[in-house]
Amino acid sequence: MSIVSEVSRWAIPFLLLVIPVAGFFRGVKVYESFVEGAEEGFETAVRIIPFLVGMLVAIGVFRASGAMAYFVKFINPIMMLIGAPGEVLPLAVMRPLSGGGALGIATELIGAHGPDSFIGRLASTMQGSTDTTFYVLTVYFGSVGIRRYRYAVTLGLIADITGLLASVFIINLLFGG
């Protein structure tokens, strides 16, 4: 067994032991602080539920209406120009919207093409280099009451496009298409 495997295996249990012990020695009421934080977390979760439900309904309508299929069909020529196979386009579209939906698409791609295929590697890299922009904006911004996030949407989508382009470039560079 490698050292990295052992370190990764014990890292979280180690932190779960060290942090409360360090807090205890610094005079922090560890359990009370934990309960207070959990209470605040629960209040935040209740506050963001409407935003989360709204986002999930919008994603469901987007997919069920066929808008996703039309959008994918419209963007496919651009994907081919940058060296990305059309099969990963639904993943590229879904990733900014839904982490669970994107993971489902990535799982299907990897299952159909294999984890060591070009498409499998590209799907995996896209999953790791892009984010769920609209989820982040809906949940995190909604939980703290930020209402005007026009520039955050723009920059989040630019970051997602940059992640997509970097994924395609790196996978083409390393593994060829």
C-alpha cells in the first residue's frame, strides 16, 4: 500500500480528532459550538429551499420541453470546430445547471465509451474543471440574500466555457482526438 493511500485513508479521521482536541485546549466549548453551527446550518437550509426547488423545476422544464435537445443541436457545429465530439455536448450544457444531472450524463458517457476512451477522459475532465454555476448562484447567493448577481452569472458562465475549452485542449493534447 502506498503512502498516499494511507494518508488519504486517515486524513479525515485525523482532522475529526485533532480539531475538537485543539478547540478543547484553547478553551472553546466544542460541543456547544458544534450545536450552534448545526442550528445555523439548518436555518440556512430552510431559507434556501425555495431557491433550490425553483432551480430544479426550471431544469426539469428545460430538459422535458426539448429545449436541451435544440440547444445541443444548435451548438454542435461549434463543438466540432474546437475538437470536441458531439457526445459530450449534453454534459457541457448540463454542467452549469445541475451537478446531479451532469454526473448522470458523465456516467452514461463513461459507461458507453469506457473510462479510458477519449470521450470518457474528456467527460471526467469536464466534470472536474467546471462548476454548477446556476446552483451556486441559486443556493449560496440566495442563502445570504444577494438579489443582484448579473455579473456573477456572466463570470460564472465565462469560467465554465473556459473550463470546457481547457478540458478539450488538454485532452486533445495528451490523448489526441
